[in-house]
Amino acid sequence: MRVVPKHRGRRQPILGPTATIATVIGLLVVALPTAMVLFVGFLPTLVAWLVDETSRRYSTRTVAGLNFVGVAPFVLKLWSSGYNDIAGAGRLITDPFAIVVMFGTAAIGWLMFLGFPGVVAAFSTINANRRIAQIKERQRALVEEWGTAIASQERREIGHAGQGPSAPAPIKPSEAA
């Protein structure tokens, strides 16, 4: 007998709401300058999370990944600069270059999320058309090798199976010789 899991298709969160709140409060107490830079830097990800209504949150994942790429260098700069205090974090989050990089990488994430489905659809269409051309070429080669009777026989069998109103009528026994 097969055992079916209780929550099929839905993963349980790693941290519950209480643990998440405790982690955020701990981060604020221990590493306030880092939390300041992360909060400002990840605002585009927060917006993506708020507007994403899909079950798998694909836009949030895309924006967050690229947003992380833009925020990480400035967090590392905060840690390695020797000014890992509130004033140093304030200088970082008011630096126009840092904001442009953090938000710009998130914007690239949005462009990827919005643009890649069209690119994939275009490539799929190109591949499908290429495959159709290959099949037609193979069909033409088979007709040259076996003659047109093989192609017309196939159509008669399809018509006999009732595959659409435009299919030709089946062959009568008197015509089949």
C-alpha cells in the first residue's frame, strides 16, 4: 500500500513565523548597520514579493537573485571598511552609485522575468518550424521512394477512422484493386 504525504505539492517553510521574527529582531540588535543596508538594498525584492501572486513566486526569485548580486558588494564594503557602524551604513545607503547598482541589478531581474518567456517562445517556434521542415523533407523522400500510393493510403485510413470532416471517404472494395 502506497503512503500519500499529508501536504501534497506544498513544502513546509523552513522557519515558522515566530522564528523568522526572532531572527529579524536578532539581526537588528546585533548587526544594525548591516540590516540597514540590507533593508534599503532589498526594497525591490520586497516589492516583487508583494506584487507576485503566483504560487511559485517566480518574479520574486528572479528579482531577489539579481538584487542579491547588487547588494552583496556593498555589504562586504561595509564589513571591510572599518566603519561598520550606523554612520557608515548611512553613507552607503545615501551613496547614489550604491543605490543605482542595487536597484539596477533588481531592474535587470525584472527585465529577465518579463523578457525571457518571449525569447523562449520565439526559440520554441523556430525549433518547431525547423522540425516541421525536416518532417516534410522526410515525407517527400518517402514519397519519392515508395510512390504517392503510400501517402494516399495513409489519408484513406485516417478518413476511415473518422478524423475530421475534411478527410476523404474510405476506399470501397470495388476501387481497391
